[in-house]
Amino acid sequence: MRYMKKILVFGAGRSATTLIRYLGDHARTENWQVTVADASPDLIQQKIQGFDALEGMEINVHSAKQRTALIGRHDFVISMLPWTLHTLVANDCLRLGKHLITASYVNAEMNALAVKARKKGLFFMGELGLDPGLDHMSALRLIRQIKQKGCTITSFHSYAGGLVAPTSDTNPWHYKITWNPRNIILAGQGTIQFRDQGALRLTTYYDLFKTAFPIAIHGKDRYEVYPNRDSLKYISLYELTGIPSIMRGTVRIRGFSRAWDAIIKLGLTESQTPIGVEEPLTWAQLIRGFLPLDPTRSVRSLCAEMLGIAESDPVMDQLEWLGIFSDRSVGDIGLTPADYLQNLLEDRWKLEPEDRDLVVMEHRIHYQEHGHNKEIRSSLEHEGTNQDKTAMADLVGLPLAHATRLFLDGKFDKAQMSVPFEAFVADPILDALAGDGIHFHEQIIEHGDSSFHSIIS
């Protein structure tokens, strides 16, 4: 009789849906015993309903006693918790001798724990979701294929975004929330850096959304891209030393970035200072506090003037649609502008039950092959089914699910990295995803000269 492998999933949030369903569908045939642990018993029951092989467990993840007891009863841990909590779980796994994977970025602290884990014969790996995860694995496969042909890579651009499908696009922002709403509020903060035609390019947070440029992806000419925070670190991670141009960017539907730039200018993404009032504010009162003092004029009029745009500008209609000029309450006192904005957007940008989301990703790599300038464009589009089974949950959860299965089948025993950069780790996951219908479409473009390296080409 085969030994039953015990898997623990920490977190039953929206990104864990597909992962949990996969584990439930395969638990019997793979001889897995699966526990889903979360702080919300209602959420647990919602996710494990219909799967006899799944067990739910309510837990306070901040309780060391509860974590230790639960982790100690399992062999393999998947953390779907916020990234700030991964080290709690990782330290327990290291001490108790348990394997661990996550979908989050591997920071210096998690990488140090992964090094200690390898010395104990444990498998610790992060960045096994969508972004990070699928973006790395698919890009590195292309880079390896190009290098194996003896070609020289001259530029690397990679774009990705979680969006709303056209059939569910029902608001002037062309956007609905499919992932962590806090990350949406804080996106782009810090210094943005990339390389364009050999030149270092730096952008501040307050100018970032002005730099968004239009782009067509997979033949659909309706997108825009703004640069991600730090593209330069991928020069070494992807072994692209000396590359003249490199940029990773976030995809939105056109018109989003101009309106989000207005949100930033209004001060609504500020997350450090609670608003000091004794009574709850309306949105109009909050916004008026950021504007020139003139009670004779409307909030919309003052706002347009402050932003330097006409009242008839589409951006003003996007802001109006959110309700920030209205008498709607901002909520409890003592919160920051970013808190109030997040609460508003979670309501205004929520997915309706039958809404479908959309994930798009595209890599563009220019290279020289036998004196000829070429470009490969590798693009992915994946649409969700409804509010529960989203494209985001599929593309975060399925890489983790396949990594779990492949590791437990003994395929990753020789992994030396804490991220899925090694071909023998990434390629089987990509192949398994292709079997799920998640695959990239590739196009080779011949260029007659070398004038195609610019970021916005």
C-alpha cells in the first residue's frame, strides 16, 4: 500500500480556489490527504464543499501553538497567505522538517530560509503562481531556446495584467478586482527602473502612470502598459548581462492609467496618515479637503482645475462613476485615504457572480540570428468562468498544483534554487499547464534593420 501524503493548504482566499479544487479532484487517485486551513470557517466550507477527500481546519495563523500542531501533522505545505506571513510558516516548516511552496516573491529572508531548508533535504520554493511564476517559467524557456540556437538577445520586454473580460466590461474604468485589492492601491510605489536602448531609465511613482503607452497584444489593439517597479534585477536573474533594453510592465485597458494618475494626484493612495476627524466624512468632504478652499464651486469643478483637465474630460467621468464627488460615506473614522479608497473600490470594482475575468501576458524578445534581426512574441490569454472560478485563480493555483504533484512524484528532488528557474522544474509545469489548455501562442517577426529596440516600439 502506498504511503498517504499529507498536504496542508494555508489560506482559502480567492486565489486558492482552483488549487483547492485540483487537490480535491486528484486526492483519491494520488493518495493525498488534504487539509485547508483558514481563519474563516465559512470560507473553508465554501472551498471544500463537494470534495470528500478535503478536510477544513479553522486556524489563527498568528498562534504559534496552532501552526506548529497543524504543520506537524502534514508532509507538504502550500502557503496562500499574504506574503508578510510566509516567514512564520517557513520557520515552522524548517524546524519541523516539512516541505513548503508559495506563489509569492522570494525575498532575502525567504531565500535564506530556503538555503537552510536545502541543507536539511527539504524542498522550499516560491514564485510558483502567475506573476511571479508563470511569467518567469515561460520567459526563461524562450530565452533558453534562443540561446541554444547561438543567437544574441538584444531586448526583452514582458507584459502581464489581470483584467475583466470584454463581455463583463461594464464600467468606464474597464477594470474589476480579481486579486489582492491592497496591492492594486499600492501598485507602482517606489522608484521604477528599466533599460531602453542602453540607457538607464528611472521614473518616480508620481510620474509612473503618465508613462503608460498603447500596445496591441495577441492582435487586440486596446491595451496600455506601464513599467513595473524594478526590471533591472532580471538582467542577472534571466542571465541577460549586457542587454541594451529590458522592461517588465503591467497591462491595463486604455484609459485606466490617466484616471489612476488623477487618483494619485488627489492623494487617495496615501497609506500612512489617518484622517483626523471626529465624525465620518462623505466622499465629497474628503476630496474637498485636498482641493483649493472655495465653497462656492463644486467639488468636480475644483478637482478638474487641480488636475489641469476639462470637466468634460473622460477622466472626470471615471472619477464621478466611482462616487468620490458624492455624499456617500467614506466609512469609519481614523483610516487613511488608501484605506477609504480600497473600501470604495472593493465595492465599485467587484466581480458580479457571472462576471468573467481575463489574464493577458506577452513576452517580446528581439535577437540576432546569423546577421538577421528577429523578434519572437509569445502571448497568453486566459478567461475565467465566473466570479468564483477566475482566470487569476487558475493561473495562480494550477502552477502550484502541478508543482505539488510533480514534487511528490519525486521529480524535483535535485532542485537547487528557491524559484522555478531551473528547466527541469519549469518545463514539466509548463507542459502540464498546456495540457490544461493554458499555453502561449508564438509569432516570429523578421526585422529589416536594428531600429526595433525601443520600449514603446
